[in-house]
Amino acid sequence: MIKGTILKNISNQYIVLFEDGTKQLCVAMGKLRQDRKPLVGDHVWVDEFDHQFGIQKIEERKNYLIRPAIANVDQAVIVMSSKDPDFSTVLIDRLIFQIVMANITPVLCVSKMDLVSADDPIHEAIEDYRRSGYEVYVTGHDFDENELVECFNDKISVLTGQSGAGKSSLLNRINPEFELNTQEISKALGRGKHTTRHCELYAIGSGWVADTPGFSSLDFSKMDLLELSHRLPDFKDAAMHCRYRDCVHLNEPGCEVKQGVENQRISAIRYQNYVDVAALIKQGRRR
Ligand SMILES: Nc1nc2c(ncn2[C@@H]2O[C@H](COP(=O)(O)OP(=O)(O)OP(=O)(O)O)[C@@H](O)[C@H]2O)c(=O)[nH]1
Ligand SMILES: [Mg+2]
Ligand SMILES: [Zn+2]
């Protein structure tokens, strides 16, 4: 059997990249057709027979996402435009919460920075993410993408973010040969749908990047609040010193996270967005 990685899925067929650099169209065999369908990003074992290539086995996944359907993701790059559509820390933070709960590292990329002036409040918002320990990249027309390109090396990354944020445009700027479809935001939003429909991995440097339609829904009703409260990178250090081990940093006495917000060691923006999502989680549980 030959070992490879799935780059693209078109209905029941998969493009697999083998370790020798060749690509082959493969089909899923037997049980893999129903119970455990292969995903883009899966490391698989393939057999050749009758001039056909069949995926026999899927290696254990490090993690996976359902929408977009992709496995073994190392990092998710949240692409958020500075304008058109509007910059939103609420949306960024909700994406961060979903991403850390999927066991994936969030990275922020603020796009369309050519549209904002030097004194725009967005610069302070960006600093707030950097101070909180997040990796932040800024891009725009005529911006140098070298740093961003380096962050893709040796990893599988997904781009996520709202329709029109410029995810496909960004990949086209990095490599014009990708020729990904892009669309003016008014048209994209008018249809209420993403221009990018499927999920495919593209080679950038020594890494792989998926252009995806982004997370299709941000459902918090099934999220575990205690787990979120302990996984958020912003809270991690402080949370270890809260009086109660199951502190979710809302109204508990002796909460070091709340103390951190008061002392401005923890972002007040992220904390407020966390409190709002905590309310959504509780509502979902009551239903
Ligand atoms: N000013 C400016 N406009 C940009 C930039 N990047 C993209 N755009 C515009 O933003 C619009 C949407 O870009 P897309 O790349 O299609 O957005 P997307 O995130 O892939 O959208 P979906 O596939 O629908 O999720 C297009 O009209 C682009 O021309 C940029 O850096 N600066
Ligand atoms: Mg797109
Ligand atoms: Zn606490």
C-alpha cells in the first residue's frame, strides 16, 4: 500500500498526494464509503488494482471539522476585513472560541488594511490581540505577504471568516496560479452564500492551506462552558490561580481572570465577548 494525503474531494472521489509527489484520483473502499468517509487532510493508505486506486485505511485523526469538512488541521487563520464587511471583535472572538474548542490554534489575519488610515481605531484593536498572545498578520492590496506565507510552513491551515473578507483573494495574491473565484461583497452577501463552496488544500511553501467557505454556523448551544473557560489562551495563566478549580470566571469569588481584567492584564473585549457567549451556552442548555 502507498501512503498519501487527501487534497481534494469531489463527491465520491478523492485527489491523493503520495509521498513521492505524484497525485492520483482515488475512490473509498468498502466500509469507508459509509461509516467513516475520508476527509480532505486525511492521511490514508491506498491500494492499486485494475488500474484503479482505492483508499483502504485512514490514519487516526488529530482533529477534524465538520463544516468545512477537513481533518488534521494545525491552525485556523481567521480572515477579518478592516472594512466591507465591517471589522468585528465579536465575530473574531466567537471564531476563536470555536477554533480552540476544536483543538486547533487560532491565528488572526486582518485583510483590506489598504482601506484604513493610520489613526483608525482598528490599530488599537489589533494591538489588543497581540498583547493577548495571538499571532496577528495584516494584509491588503500591495502588502508584502512574506510573513504570512511563512506561518503556513509545515502545517495544514484553514482560512475561515465571513463571506467577502478576502480569503480567496489573499491566496490568489500569494500564488496567482491558484485562480480562485472571488466576488464583490455586495453580490456575495446578496446571495447570502459564500463564493467558495468546497474545501481544497493548496500548497504554499512547505505547508498546505485550505480555502473554505468558513464556519457555516456558530452554534454555542452544545459547547461546554467549563472547557471553554480553561482552553482560552487569554485566560489560561490566570485561570490556574482561581480559588475554585471549576471556576468559569463569571461571578465566583477569588477569580483571578476577573482580577486580570480589572488590572488590564486580560483583554476586557475578549472577556465581555466570553461573558456573552457564556449566556448563549446557558440558554442552549435550558432548552
Ligand atoms: N481593498 C481591498 N479589497 C479586497 C482585498 N482583498 C479582497 N478584496 C475584495 O473583497 C471582495 C471579496 O473577496 P473574496 O476573496 O471573494 O472573499 P472570500 O473571503 O473568499 O469570500 P467567500 O468565498 O464568499 O467566503 C472582492 O471584491 C475583492 O476584490 C484587499 O486586500 N483590499
Ligand atoms: Mg472565497
Ligand atoms: Zn476564575
